[in-house]
Amino acid sequence: MNPLDECEQKAGSVSLAERALSIEHSIATLGDPDEEECERLWAAEAERRYAEYKKGNISAQTADEVFRNARAGLASVR
């Protein structure tokens, strides 16, 4: 069994409060994201998506469509 599987298995045997503390600790160990790196990655992703759009591999959606789909998706998880 790999370490992640072991961790998931053990998480099922502790209280909700203990799991929450463990999650908070795990998130804290990730550190703060480097803002410049995030900007660089988003810019690269935007360029990749635009290139795919220009090639005709993906279609564009209006902002209204995007927000409508997002609201529908959020409503389905409530």
C-alpha cells in the first residue's frame, strides 16, 4: 500500500476534528504560492487556450454562457 493510501485509510479511523486539523496542517505545509509564478502559469494557460481556439479545436462562450453554466453547476452541488 502506498503512503497516500495508508493516510486515507487511517483518516477514516479518527474524529472529524482530528481530520480537520490534519487537513489544516497539510495545507499549511504547502506554503504561500509565488504570485509571479501564478501569473506566469495563468498567462501560459491563456496563451495555450487562445492558440487552441485559433486552430478551431475549442469554441468560445459568451460571459453570459459561462456564468449561467457556473451557476447551474453550483446549484447542483447544494
